[in-house]
Amino acid sequence: MDGQLLPVLLLFLLGASGLQGQGQGPERPSEDLLEDTPGEEVPKEDGVLVLNHRTLGLALQEYPALLVEFFAPWCGHCKALAPEYSKAAALLAAESVTATLAKVDGPAERELTEEFGVTGYPTLKFFRDGNRTHPEEYTGPREAKGIVEWLKRRVGSSATRLEDEEGAQALMDAGDVVVIGFFQDEDVATFLALARDALDMTFGFTDQPKLFQKFGLTKDTVVLFKKFDEGRADFPVDEELGLDLGDLSRFLITHSMLLVTEFSHQVSSAAWGCRAGWMGPGSHRKPFHRPPGGSSAPGSSTICCCLSTRRWLHIGSSWRASGRRLPHSGGRYWGSRRKG
Ligand SMILES: *[C@@H]1O[C@H](CO)[C@@H](O)[C@H](O)[C@H]1NC(C)=O
């Protein structure tokens, strides 16, 4: 029966090619084998391929976009990820995204963990076009939708090319924070790279003069449109230096936050990104000072204020502002939420 023959053949073929190193040429015989025996594929668990040192190479040939999770059976974070990972596999299938999820039991597959330098669990690596030597480290969220979005921005374009007003309007309607690059001279590669990782924003770009005109632009600019606060923020591209990834990413983080953002676990990374500070009740983190006037009393909320202006001082009665400039903060301010 084919079913019993396959593993033996695989072992043989992989053993043979193993002697010649990691052969990845399209001529590799095992590829034909896979095609010749439909249904005799690598086992799947909840939509996720289960790979080992024999089958990883086959999967790499078969799937041009392969995300591999190295897990350990005893690892708590891996257990937490498992249902999200399966859900992501189902979403990818439902949306016909050409990306495949797989997993490898790390402790049972020492050869692979050594090959890929896996030192902790879970570790996720993304393999493109069967390239075994240069996987991309997965740095995205560990929940289903985030995983899917991270992959979509790699297998497809990370930003939508806009040709006309209708297209621009449709994109702007699609999200709370929409970033459009208006580029006539600037190369879009930097912009697209940033868009691959900024999953909570929607990206588009255009070189159409009529769109420049429509949005009142005369030179290359990245515009962040938001459905809150002041509605729009412009980042003009430096004509001499070009688009700076670091500067643009700090700009987007700062301007995509609410004018005053209450500190929480979710915003902490964004807060670090824009060098804002916060105060926990009774705590003190340099170089930021304790809020005056009892706002650091037990139970008071604390905020992170991520601004270079004092606009947030005028945002209404639910926030109490200290009006004091933070030292070493680039002119940012902090305040605390008024109770009740
Ligand atoms: C894998 O990717 C790296 C970096 O892009 C490239 O230098 C290398 O040639 C690729 N290897 C194969 C086998 O395609």
C-alpha cells in the first residue's frame, strides 16, 4: 500500500539528499513524490502541519509561505498560543490566504532547533519560497487575527496602491487609523516595510497628482488620517535625506494614540516607543515626576501622555492636567484622570 511505502521512501530519499547537504533544487525527487501521492501529506492537527526533521524540507518545497512554531509540550505560553494558532489556520483557509501554519516539537527535534537556533519556546519563524537558511523571525501578535494580519502583509502587499479619490476614500473608511504615503520621488520600499509590521494601522500609497491636490499636498508626505482628535497629521518626507524609518515610525506611534492615553499594558510598548512616561500610584520612574496634588493617591488612574505639544491640556473635564513640563521628555506633559 502506498501509505506504508511513503515513509520508507521518504526516509530513503531524504537520507540520500542529506548526504549532499540541504538540497533545495526544484529537481529534488521528493517533490514529485508529494505530487504523486495526493492525500499522503504531512499530518495536520487542527489545521496546523506537524513537522519533523524529515518532513520540514518537504513542507518548505510545497508551501511558499510557511510559518513554523517551535513549541515544547510543557511550555505554558505554547499552550496558550495553540488555540489561537489553530484559529489562525482556519481564518487563513477561509480567506484563501496562501500562507500555511506548521509546528515542530522542539525538544523532540533537536536537529531542527539547533539548525534554526531556537533557544526558547515558543519560537516562530517564517519561511519564504522554501528558503531554509534565512527565515524571518515572527514578531507579531500571538492571537489569531494578528497572526493572520501579519502573514497577509507578507504574502500580499502591505499597502494598497491608490489611483483615485474613490479608492482613497474607501481606504480611509476602512480603519480608525489610516496612513497614506504620497510619493512622487520617494521609493516606497521603506514605507512598505514599515507597513508590514504596523498591524493596527491600514496603509495605502499613491503617486497620483490629483490625490496630492485633493489633500492639499505639494511634496512627498506621509499623512496619518484618524477618526478621532484632530483627524489628520502630516509627516513631510525630508527632501535631502528621504524617508527615515525610525522617524516615521515614532511619528505614527505618537499620532495614532489618543491625545491622552491612559497607561495600560497594551500601550506600554507604544509608550516606550515614543519615550513617554507614566506614573503608577505611589510609584516613581525616572525621569518622570510624581503627579502633584494627590493624583498619585492610591486608586488614582495614571496616564501616559505622548505628545510634543500641550494640546491635550484642552481636551475636556474628564482629564486633569498638571500643566507642568516633564523634565527630559521633549516637552511632553502628563496628567491624571479625574475620578467620577
Ligand atoms: C535565502 O535568502 C537569502 C537572503 O535573502 C539569500 O541571500 C539566499 O540566497 C536565499 N537562499 C536561497 C536558497 O534562495
